Amino acid sequence: AKFAAQRQKLKQTIVQNLSSDEQKARIFAEQLVQLERRQAALEVLQTMLDMCHTRMAYIESEPDIPSDMLSVISSILAARKFFGTEIPEMETIYKQFTNKYGKEQVMQVDDN
């Protein structure tokens, strides 16, 4: 709902500025593109989190980060840097992986 409202407001602002200030309209169009890309990234993140959730028993049973989940977990950890303030639970996820696999292993995956 928040995304839709922001998107609609930006579209209206672009239309209002098209005839009077094309440069401003371009700036708002760039903001709209960034907003849509951010929304797409959040949807991908949700898919990855869902994947981890459905495979939690498997993840819990492995002493090391499973190789077939490495890219998913790495992406989730990287997303924490981008969405951490917006999604406070990202820090909790990071701490859970750190508790499970150790700080060194998580930092190594997080750096990739």
C-alpha cells in the first residue's frame, strides 16, 4: 500500500511538471524508477527468505552453510546492508546465521 501510494504520487508529480519543468519531471521519473527497482529487490528478497523458511530443517541440520544455499544466504546477508533500517528483522536474521555458523563463516559469506 505504501509503495502504491508513493508510486502514484510520483506519477502525478511527473505529469504536473512535464509541461512546466522538464528537468524536474526527469528527476521525479528517476525517483520512480529507483522506487520500482527497490520494490523489485524486496520481492526477490522475500522469495529468498521464503526459500530459507521452507528449507529451515535442512539448514539447521547442516554444520556449515549448505553449498546449494550459499548464494541465497549470501544475498540475504547482503540485503541487510541495503534494507536493514527499513526491515529491522534483517539484523535478527544475521545474528541467527552468526549463532548457527559462527562469525567467521558468516563474515566470509557476507563479504562475497
